[in-house]
Amino acid sequence: MVISDGNDGREKPLLPSENGLLSRPLEWKLSQVFGECAAGEEVQEVDIISAIEFDKSGEHLATGDRGGRLVLFERTDGRDLRSRKELEKMETSMVLRHPEYRYKTEFQSHEPEFDYLKSLEIEEKINKIRWCESTNNALFLLSTNDKTIKLWKVSERKVKKVLEMNVDSSFHFSNGNTLGQFEAHGPVGSLSNGSTSDWIGSSTVGTFMPPSNGIPSLHLPVVVSSNEFTHVAKCRRIYTHAHDYHINSISNNSDGETFISSDDLRINLWNMEVSDQSFNIVDIKPANMEDLREVITSAEFHPTHCNILAYSSSKGTIRLVDMRQSALCDRHTKLFEEPEAPKSFFTEIIASISDLKFSRDGCYMVSRDYMTVKLWDLNMGSAPVATFKVHEYLRPKLCDLYEKDAIFDKFECSLSGDGSRVATGSYSNLFRVFGTQVGSEEATTLEASRTPNRRAGHPLQNSGRNLIGFGRRTGGKGSDVDMNGGYSFSSKLLHLAWHPSANLIACAASNSLYMYYA
């Protein structure tokens, strides 16, 4: 039975509540903002955030942008060195703080490329980020654009400096400067990342002039490690030449050794240590492309069973695959789909699943299509156990959205660590938080801004060989605003991530990263 709460169009969830107690709706507050533009400042296309991901511990957060850059943040709170007894004596409200982050480092992950065989430009835009297991105090993460996946290692190194030189500060250079004058302009012989110092012979300083009586003695410069640290990013592996179509997903396996990558027609299995070979485990490409009826839109490994993965399609179905059955997983072990609804011109377009996530325990999945978020029980494939309607007010306007190509926007979704809530984005930089427990009526609307509750209570381009839009047509641009009470359809919140253990959501509004806690 479906229970709707009227304006929300929200259906009753069926997840059991913990200890039989129903969680209260959370009150969300702004935690931090990174990269917010000043009033009137123009946003550059390359600065727009295209991917967000927390690591498993929640200690680090990574974002990718359309310029191919990765920006890493690290958690700064929660590292209290006091004893356990001292902490237990303190007030709970003083100990429990929401996570806070600071900028750690950034580096260029991908560059624009050109495929000369197919005459195709390959964007540098980061499509997905996935964290890998950390080893030896180094961070590892996978990032991908449309064609190339890279494994990055980010580590800390001490900055090395030259402590002693062969000359003293009274020695002169050919331009009349003394070494002491040179030192006044900056550190002498600083070495970063192990590079050698090149101050001698530079055009700015001049050539060193030794004294007429010679140098009394020569000795090797003493290089010491300072207390300063720098972060070094090194590309360890490049996985390429395995996809004919645009990569839409990457997912780590729980075995820590393999991962999958998927495009519109295939899913490949990789070993982390082998970059020149992958195994095709799912292939839905028909012998005749005219017979193509659906494409793969997302793929995800099960969080605890390394042999199980799920992938979604443009028809709104989810297939569960067991890799133990055969080398080519052309048959699914379970199919998740809704009972067939009355068809219209837009039915299949809005049914296409743009994101798929497992709950932490692996018992549930959440999927996001254009209009809704659906919650699935892995033991029941006949229908979702709950459906959350994100922006139902848009349903009468699907024709206008099709004209603007907005109907093909791909929104992400994210489950809280305990599975009691799910978050997803909408237009006008709004995002919604729904409760998934039995009896929960939580359906919060927030805005990605410094005042997240300002809109509370209000309703709510394609290139290359990406087949997700096959059969589509390019419509006119028209106006992006005021299709429903002044809402902007050019300002869309596509990417967000929920902290794995805390009630903290990181979401991207254009080039700005907003964090909210409850």
C-alpha cells in the first residue's frame, strides 16, 4: 500500500527503524563553504565541480571539476589527544562536534585529448572519483574522464633545505650583489620534492666570483629536512583503451584488488596492478545496433560480497550479477523493476536511472531517475519498497524540459551511513533529504547556499558517442527561469555525498562546495 503526504507526493518507506524508535527530522545547518564566488564574479566552465566523494573513514573528501583537476580536503576536528577518562568527564555536547575540513592539496588529473582514429575530442572533465585503501600513510584514489582511468597516490614529504654552503655571505657576485643580499630575498637553496637548487648562475643574481686567494676548503652542502611538509601526487597506473563509449561509472571491489568500469554497452573488470588488460564481464551490445533497446547507465560493486555487482539501465531496471556463474555475465541473478506503468512519450526517458548506490550493509539499494529516488530491498525485485518524489511539480512541464535538454540531466543520490536517510539534488541548487524508516514523514528541502532553509516549504549537453541520449533531439535553449515560480533550471545540484558516519552532506553548486551538518 502506498501512503502519500499530499504536496510532497512522498510514499511511505518500509525500512525498519533502529531499536523500534523513529528518528526525528534533522535540522540542517551550514558547516563550511569552499570556492564561493563574490557577487558579480563570473564562474569559469573549468571550475564547475563534476564529482564528489568521501573516503571510507570520512577523514578525506575529494572533488573533481570540468577542468580535470582533483582537490583534496582533510578533516581537522576529532583528533583530541586527551585521555578517555578526561573526555568522559566532559559534557557530551562539548565532545561531539560536526566534521570540519581544510584544503589539503590539488593536482591535474586529466588533460584534454584528441582521438585521431575516431576524430573525437576527449574532455578533461572528471566523471567519477573512488577512494582506494590507504597504505603507508599514503592516499590512493581512482579518477576517470570519458575514456581514461587513473590511479593516483598522494603522500606527504618533508621539504628539504640546504643548511651549509661553501661560501659565506661576504662573497660577491659579478653584478655587485653579495650572497647576504641574495639571502634577503628568499631562502637559499630550498629544495622541494627532492629537486636541486639552481640559484647559482641565474640571470637575476649573477655569476659567483671566487676570492683571488681561492676558497680555503671545499665540502659538500648539508641538506636537512625541515618541519614543513608538501603533498606530492603521483600517477601510479593509467587504465585506457578499454571503452568505445563514454565511461559513466567506476567502482572498487571489497577485495581491494579489483574494480569495474562501465560505459553504455559494456562493463570491464580490472586488476589494480594491471593497466594494460581488462576482462569484459557484461556486454549488451547487439549484433545489429538497430536492435539496441537500452544502455547501461551506472554500475556498482556490492560493499561486502566481492562476486556481486549491480548495474542499471536506461529503461529503469537494475540487474544483479554474480561473477561466479560465468566469465561473461550475460545472465543476471535477479532483476529489479517496477510493474509496467501506462506509457507516454516521456515514460522511458524519465525512467532512466542516473545513479545507483548500495547501503553500507548491502541489504538495500537506492536508485535515482529523473523524477524520483527509489529504495530497493535485495530480497524483493518486483517493486521498490519506497519511492520518494523529488520534484513532482515538473511532471506537467516535461515537454518544456525536453525542449531544453534538461530532461537528460543526471542527478546523484547518497544514503546516510546508517541507511536511515537518503539525499538527492534538484534544480535551483536545491537538494532534498528523505527519511527511509517505517513511519518516517521526513522530507526536507534545502538550498545550497549560506541560508539552507531559505526555500524550505517551496515546491520544488552531450557530445561524442555517449548513447544515453540515443533517439533524443536537440531543442532550443529558451529561458532557464520561471518555469515554476522563479525556479532556475540552469542552476542544478547534480553532485552530492553523505559522510559515511556523520550527518554531514557535501554538495556542489556550480564551482562552490557547501557542507551542511545536523
